Amino acid sequence: PPELAAALDRLEWVLSEQAGLRLGEVRQHRFRGSVAERFAVIERDGTELRELFETSAGVVGPSVPIFFVRSVEGSLAVSGGIPGPIGVPGLSSSGVAVGVEAAEGADLGRLLAHELGHFLGLFHTTELDGTTIEALDDTPGCADDADTNDDGLVSVTECEGRGADNLMFWSARATGTVLSPSQRAVLGRATILRR
């Protein structure tokens, strides 16, 4: 679909510009019938998510299975792990799931890059409450003292100049694609990459 093609172009641009990486072959498979209905709406920590990721069994070659579903309850998207089981399909954590209805209007390519970043080993620069900051020395964080409106969240606006422009900032409202040198190094060490 055109939206997916545009998102993949954006994903490839982000990976190329920020990490010097490129996408390899992209293959698309569709679930149909009762299987498609079963996996249309999944819970972030539920059985369906684990079973969805397990359907990646049999994938040949190094890859990251990305599943587009109608909705991931409680999130826009979710990675099977930080890092995920890179190059090992068929496990209950093998992949990334994206809820396309909730992501409507968002930069889907950036969202894919963000979740792929998790799967390849990157954490959020800052968690939503500002109490947890990424441990990489050169990655900017936005601590809870930035919460100027005292709502318990560090927003994109409150974190301008403090990491909101980073690809791994916690909020889907963020538009940044910047990666620090240490974040690029983490991505560059992912065993799924071909040189």
C-alpha cells in the first residue's frame, strides 16, 4: 500500500542519514481469515502478541519481522525486546508490532525506526516521567525537573534542547530523528547487519 511504501522510504532515510544503514530486501505477507481477525487487536503484554511474533518461524535469512495490526492496546507499537532476539525468528519476542489505527497521523516511518531501534538495542533517551535516563554518556536526557507543568510527564515541548529531537525520545509526538554517536555504535553492532 502507498502508506507502507512511504513509511519504508522514511525508515530507510532515517537509518541511512543517522546510522549509515540501509534496508535490505522487504517481503510482505498477509494474514487472512480467522488468523487475521485473531491478530487484528492485540494487548501489549498479552498472549496474542507472543503468538503473533511466533508466526515469524521459518523466516529465512537475517531479518526483523514487522507486523502491522489494527491496534496494539496501550501503545502505538511494541518491540519484542531491547534488544530483540536478532536473527532468531519464531520466538515469542521475535519482532515488532505496529498498531496502524493509533498511528494514523503520526510519522509511521519514524515510528518504525524508533521501534527498530529498540529491537536492535536502543532504550528511550528518557522515560515519560523523566526518572529514567539512557545510560549512554553522549545521549541527551530530560530529567523530571523539566516537568514545568507538574503533570508527571516530560513532554516534547518541555524537553526541547534536552533530547526531544532524538529518535528514541519516548513520545510518539516527537518528530526528531537524531542519534548520538553511541546510539549509532549500538546499532552498528547489531548481529543482523550485513556489511
